[in-house]
Amino acid sequence: MDSKDALVVFEGARIRRKWHDDQWYFSVVDIVQALTDSPTPRQYWGKIKDREFKQHHLSPIWVQLKLPSADGKNYHTDCSNTESMFRIIQSIPSPKAEPFKRWLAKVGYERVQEIEDPELAQKRMKDIYKLKGYSDDWIEKRVRGIAVRDELTDEWDSRGIKTNREYSILTSEISKATFGLTPGEYKKFKGLKQQNLRDHMNDLELIFTMLGEASTTKIARNKDAVGFDENKDAAKEGGTVAGVAREELERRSGEKVATQENYLNEPETKKRLESKKKSTSSSTNSTT
């Protein structure tokens, strides 16, 4: 889950959601599809709206929120909170309804728990990464990286950076100065598509990403950067700090920090390493 937790999964079905008015709102169409396996969930939901609400002159129990679609763009989508979603589910004849209600109540409440106790959010995130096969050391760096990123975005917000486009441009400036690649170019370099780039970075890539963003935060504060242009300059300077350190490490180690390896092909990578170890071992045995 990413951005953050903008997607949850019920029995293999992907459910989009958005934090709005201090609670989770879930995509009604996604839930209809999860419960019915309908090939046309939008039409199915349209019929429910007409039958259950419009004909009885009931007030809508959904709102339209912008959610990402398959084409990567955001569109207004009918969404409901947990309580209203229960009412909608009552109108859907499905054997999955009861287990889905229990699941919905659980994920709807988890965010409230996390607000009351932020450590719960970190624990759940760590558990998810462990299930995916990440090492404890990598997870600790990823969690620390998220904290550094949050501190930076909070700083930007307080300094007049408001739109997603501005955040994207500033992030791109840091990445270019740090690695010589924009996030989009970096994803292409690693063979990624919709995946989160940082989930596919190795330890050093994460460390230099943190250095670039932490340096940007410090420079923006010390220079009291206000507005987009001044923060853009700070982002370039912060990224340059990390970029110079990366180049020095590469010069001394003889290896590039940015690599094409990612966790999509991690099983294949492990197989190659195991195969290499076996061949080395067999050659050693043959010589002895």
C-alpha cells in the first residue's frame, strides 16, 4: 500500500480509498466489483442508486472524491465512509457480504487507531514489508526515510508549497541533483511501472535519498525559503549535497550507487547468487 495506504485488498480485489473528513472513504464501484464479480460494476452501481435511493427520494450517502484510475489519472469517483458503505452493501445480494462487512469495519477503524497511536502505523507497515520478504535492516532504513520525507513535506507546506505539481517538481530537483535522474527516469532505469520507486531501492540508494531530502529541509529552514522558486533553489542545493557525497563514494569504491536491481526480480537475483555460490563451491572442491 502506498500514498499512504490509498489501496487495500480484500480476497484479491483492490479497493481504492481516501482519507477525507477524518475518516476513510472507499470507492463504491470497487466494492461492488469485489462483492459481485460484475464485469460492469459501474452500471451495477448505477442501478442500485436508481432503485434504492433516487426512487425513494433518499439523500445520497456518498460523495465524489478524486481517485487514481488505471490510466494513472485522477477522476471523481463515488465514495462512502464505513457506515454508509454498510447500507449500500445491504442492497447487494452476495455471499461475500458478511465477511466483507467485518473486513471493512476493521480497515475503517485501523486508521483511527493509528492517529491515536502512531506507533501502530509503523508496526503495520513493518509487518507488510516483512511479509514481502524485505530484511529488517532495509525496513528500518525505509521507515526512517518515510520520517525524513514527512518532515520535508511538512516544511514545504509551511513555506507555501501547496499543489501536487509543485511537490513533484521539487522532489524531481532533489533526485536529479542526488542521482542524476528524475524519479520517472529512475523508475524506467529500474524497469518499474506503477510501483513505488523507494520500495525498490537498495540500502545505499535509500541513504542518499534521505541525505538529499534531509539536507533540503535544513537548507530551506536556514535560508527561510518562502514560495516555490526559493524552495526550488533549496531543493537543488540539498540534492547537490547528496550528489557530491554519492560521487565521492563511487570514486573511492569503484561502484555505482544507483543500480537496476529491484524487488520485482529479487527471487531471480537470489537464484543467481545461489547458483554462483554453488559453482564457486564446486570449483573449489574440484581443485582440492
